[in-house]
Amino acid sequence: MHTDKPLSKEIDAGVPTAARMYDYYLGGKDNYAADRAACEELDKVVPSTRRLAVNNRRFLQRVVRTLAAEHGIRQFLDHGSGLPTQDNVHQVAQQYDPTAHVVYVDNDPMVLVHGRALLEQDERTCVIHADMRETDAIFSHPDTQRLIDFSQPVAVLFNSVFHCIPDSDTDGPQAVARRVIERLAPGSFVLMCQLVSEDPEVRRFVTEFMDQATQGHWGRVREEKDVAALFEGLEILDPGLVEVSTWRPDNDVAPRQLSHEWIEFGGVARIPGA
């Protein structure tokens, strides 16, 4: 299990974070000069990143909408949720049922501050300050216990986060996914996607750049086969594992990821048995 030092609650404006860089790409205001500078450097090699971030956010919204409207899911556990933007998971889910419960998990202290301010009036939604690898702590957290009934179907979201953690037998994406999935009731769902590239040079550059920029808070850009391995034994929903802008688009002219130096790749699966 992950045993790093306790998470800091201090915001370091001089060190970029993935959450704040993502916020900048989405047009948010909760980012600093260091985050914007890192994005500008990243864009020199992977210029499609802003569009990728926007498309990823739309994918998340479509998944939540699909699970709430078509599968009756009313509980969501969002790992590495990032900073609150527009049409967050709880807002999309509560359009279908105002009583839907959402637990957000993130290790960025800025997410905790802004998230709690945004959600303090919503007793059905909470933000937990935790590392997504700390499965025991997340599942046993009082707010999780209050809002999520794990004897019933729940949607667990790992949206564009696994590239933020390194490979490890105990704390890598495969281990984290297995730990969570084995705790879920049959009929639950899991969203998993991450940044991938079939170009070894792109994988090397982005992995090294982000690892250095975030001072080690990064894993690696992987390949499609690595993501596919996460879904072993699960019932993958149509259209399968894909570049996420093509996952059940709202219409034929919905934005697509046109540049493919890297893509967000993944999908949604059901836990079998029910």
C-alpha cells in the first residue's frame, strides 16, 4: 500500500500540479503562473493538449449522464477529481435525481479548499483530501461511509488520472483498479482512461517533462494495451475502449480529437454478477 509522507495542505504556487494545469486548459482561473508556463512548454511538443482536456471533460459528463439516465446509478466516487469547473459530476448526476450522492477525492490542497467552498451547501456531495492509491482510507472515510452504500451499485471514476501515478505492484494503476473493483457490488460501473501514445518519443518527453515539472507527482504516458489490461474480467460498454471523444458523442458534429501525438484512451465497464 502507498505509504508516502502525509499529504500537504499547503498550496505551493511555484510548483505546477496536474489539477491546476487541467484547470488552465479548461479555461479556469484556479491556476498560477507556474502552471501556465508548464502548459506552454508542453504545448510545444503536444499542441493538442487543450483540446484533449476539453474533450476529456465532455467525455466525463457523457459517462455520468449515461450511467445516471440509462443505468439508474445514484452514487459516484470520483478519484482525482481535480478543481471544480462547470457541469461537475454532482451537477450532471443531480439533473436526473437531486438525491444522487457524489464523493470527490483529490490530493491537491487547492482542490480541497475550492471544492469545500463550492459544496458546503450540498449535504449529498463532499470532497476528501486523499491520495487515490489509499483505497482503505478512502472507503473508510466518514464522509464516504455517510454518502456511499457499497452494498448497492456505484460508479467509480478514474478519469484521466492513472498517468499521474507510477507503475508499482502495490500502487500502480492495475493494483489500484483491482483493489477498488473487488469492493464493488455487482452492477457497479468503473470509468478508466488515461493519456496514451504509440509514439515512444512522445511518451518519453511528456513523462520526463511532467515528472520534473510536478517534482515527482507523475507516473507515465502509457500505451493502449496498458489501459486495456485494466479492464480484464469486466463487461465493457459499447463502443468499447476508444479515444474518448468518440465514446457515444452527442451528435455527428461533436468535437473530435484531431491531433493524435497523444490521446485520452479508455472506456466504461460494468462489474459482472448482477
